[in-house]
Amino acid sequence: MRGRWGVIAFLAWLAILLAVGLFAGRFYIYITTRIILLSIFAMGYNVLFGRTGLLSFGHASFYAMGAYALALLNLHAIQSPLLGLLVGVLSAALLALIIGFFCVRHTEIYFAMLTLAFGMMVFSLIWNIRSVTGGDDGLYGIMREPISFFGLFEIPLGTDRQFYFLVLVVFAASVWFLRRLARSPFGLILSGIRENDQRMEFAAVNIKNYRLAAFVISGAFAGLAGSLEALLESATSPFMAHWSHSAEPILVTLIGGVGSFAGPLVGSVIFLALREIIERFTENWMLWFGVILLIIIIGFRGGVMGVFSTLTGGDARTSAQGHDDHV
Amino acid sequence: MSDILLQIENLSKRFGMVCTARELNLSFQEGVLTSIIGPNGAGKSTLVNLLSGSLAVDSGRIIFLGRDITRAPIYKRVSMGLGRSFQVVNVFPQLTVFENVEIPVLAYEGKASRFFRALSGEEKAGEEVSAVLEMVGLTPVADLVASKLSHGDQRLLEIGIALASKPRLLFLDEPTAGMNPVERVRILQNIRTLSQRGKTTFVIIEHDMDIVFSLSDRVVVLHRGDIIGDGPPEEIKANAEVREVYLGEEVLE
């Protein structure tokens, strides 16, 4: 389960996703797009949660910030999708910087409660400033214009299938970036903060700055996922910012395995696929989903990836490097 | 060799009614290997915690390399060259031994915030880590996860992490506690060698009198937050007050 196998497994996953994009019907393309968006949200979130051990309940607000920033730009000024994504990511990062500045001074339950409080404030702002955000209706009518390269040639995004390939490229780039991050000096420092934050200060590391950096990076990925959703749905919803939405990356990370680089990705697939299946049989999907979650969390410590790596003889929590190398 | 590294002026700390540091005045000179001794509750650990920044002082000043660091945060003190190790094992349990030492090395070299470079590409840092591991004798277990080490090896790693920040002045809090005799000799030998090389000045907080008297150039005796003795080992051995409160029968034989 060392590095090479991780890369191979990831390339295999990309090949499957590519096949879905080429051959699957509209419904499966839509569901797979949602899975990829949740993967981006959760893998970014895991930079904070899995690496530094900080549990945030406020990342839905960065998700919504990305979506609303893209929507406002798209509705009032420029429709360029790439520029929209960039603005979405930067706005989310800026919001994360401001909120994170106040939150990273605290840890554990105080940190979690502060992020929850900020998240509720953002939700209520979006809900109440109707003139800008559309209140409970959200913003709609977002245009998915083609990506234009200086007028030379254009890549259309009009259909969900065309848009799917943009999402796929963004996903591959995100994973590549996050993997580099995990294996960099910065990534090691974050692991050290999770392991022993007190000792970290005695290694001459200003841990608040690193916590804040991890917070902003995870917020930026939340914003990326959010702005992609705004493009996918051509609309935003205030519930993107709801605190219950902040729980989603936590859930999928716990399902997939918090100690594993690919855990959030695996968790996203299981979470959305299960939900889709259960919803067909019963309206009370939350009840059944809760039962399945209980089984996974109590029975599979370390998530699905943790069990997987135990079966294949690896130790899910060996070291910073080993830890990234699990698929 | 007589530059003053650290100076403490009228340092005080109380916990409720208990005074654990009472108007302490001390200075530590470069190259002078100092031991701080005293019975349990004498204020040794409190003193180290005050100097390293784990505890806030009630009054007084701490001056390191000519700068007032009384209220400086921990990471700043360490980056200035004031380090410490811990009495209890305080490492990064799920990281490898190599990574444990790599963290302070990266921080020292100013590379800790590089987020887009492969860790394996940091060759200079890697060499430095290997040198530290060699010094404390942990090269054979470099790729093991720290939590899997024996207690003695974890103690060595503890000191390795502290040394990796290249401190000018390093407080070692009971460095040989929990070590077997072989490890103990090794670590004391290292301290002596490093001390003679002169890059790091050591201050040792110790219970073991053999170590204190064989290793130190200077011994400071604390008792209930007061300094009751300060001088070369022979002078301390002969000091009547010290013998009464602390050494007791042990040196009288």
C-alpha cells in the first residue's frame, strides 16, 4: 500500500470516471458529478480535520461563499466560468481567512463551537439579505457559457455531460495539488500539529499560522466545490450554508477513514451512492442511513480505508508519509 | 566564553499561597554546563516552565541574548535559540523517528511553510536530520514510528528533537530518567561532547547526584522557590545549608 499503489488506484478511479462521462446516461452523470463535488469538498476539508485534528462545523459557509460569489459575478457582470470559479475560490479563501483568524486561537470544542457560530451567522445573513442573495429562493439563472481561449476556440459546457468533463479536470487537479501538499514540509508540520501541538511550539513553529493556513486551504476547496455546484445547478440555495451541510464532509471522512488520504473520496462515493439507493425504498432515508453510519463508525474504526489497509497488511496510521500513501 | 546568554531578574511565580519562585536572580553564561538540583517541589520545573514560556511569570524579567523575552511566545524563544526537553516523553507518536527530528530541522532552516515541494527533495534538511539521529544513536530505527520505540529510545528522541532546533541554551529536564545504563552513559557522553564543542550550552535539571557532580561546571540548588546554593560542585558539596535540606546522608556517607 505504498505510494505507487495509491497512484495506480487513483488513475483507475479516474478511468472509471472518464468512462462514466463518455458512456453513462444523464442521471448517472449528474450523480457522479455530485459525488466528485463532495469529494473535492471533503478532501479539502481533510487538510484541516485529518491533518491538524481541528473539527470545523463552519465549512458550509465557505461552500456557500464560493457559490454565491460565482453567482453574483455571473448574474451581474461576467459569465466566464473559469473566472467565476477563481472568484468563488478566492472569496471563500478570504472569508475563511477572516473567520479562521478568530477561530484558530482556540482548539477542540471551543474551536468547533466558534466555527458553528460563524457558520450560523453566514447562513442567517444569506437568508436575510434578500436584495443580494435572493433570501430563501437563492440565486438562479446562472449561465454556463463556453470556456473561451482568447476567442480562438471554445469548449462548450452547456450540457451536463460537457460540464462533467470540466468537473473531472478540476477534480484531478485538486487531488494532485492536495497530494503534493500532503507530502511537502508543510504537510509534515500539519501532521505534527495533530500529533502533539504543544511540542510543535518547542520546535519553533508558530502553530496558529499553520492552523490558519490549513483552515484557509480547506475553505478554498469548499469554495471551489460550492462554485462548481452553482454552475451545475445554475442556481444557489441558502441551505448550502446551513450547518447541517458542514456535517457532510465530516461524515464522509469518518466513513472513508480520517487517517487516509483517499478516505474522504471513498466516503463520498459510499455516502451519495447509499443515499441514492436507500431513497428509492423509503422516504425515511435518514433513519436507515443513520443505522448504516452507526455500524461503520462503531464497527470500522478508521473507516473503510482503515479496514482495507489492515486487511492488506499495512498500518493505517504509520507515519505522515505512510499515511498519505494509502490509496 | 563568558558571554551571558540568559539573565533572570527578580523572577517570581506563585500558585495560590505557594511560592514556587521567589525573586530569583540568575544568569547563565555561555559554555558553562550548569545543573539545577533541589528536592521535589523546590521549583525546578516551574523555573524551566517560566523560562521556556509554558508558564506566564507574575513579576520579574527574563533577558535572552540581550533581549527581553519575558512575554515572548514559546516558538519565538525557541527560534531565538532557547530550547528545552521534557521530563516525560513528549514526541510525535505516530510519526517516524526521522520525521520527528525533521520537523524542528525544517523550522530551523525556514522551510516549514513550503507546501509545494516534495519532502524527499529537501536534501539539506535530510542530511541534518541524519546527523542528529547519528548523534543520539537512533539511526538504526529512523524509519520506525516513534510510539513503537522503547522507553529509553523515546527519551533519546526527546533530546534529539530538542537538539535539532540548534539551541544556544538548552534546558534538559531529567534527561536520563527511564534510561538504561548504556543509554545513560551514551547521552551523558553526548552532552559532554556537545558542551565542549561550544555551540550549545546545557542546563540540566537532575535528581541523580552522580551525574550532577561528574558533569557540571556549576550547580544551582533550589529549595521552596529560593536559591540556597550556587557554585562549583565542590563548593556545593561542602555547603552546610545545602547538605541539610537536600543532600543529607547521601554525601555524608
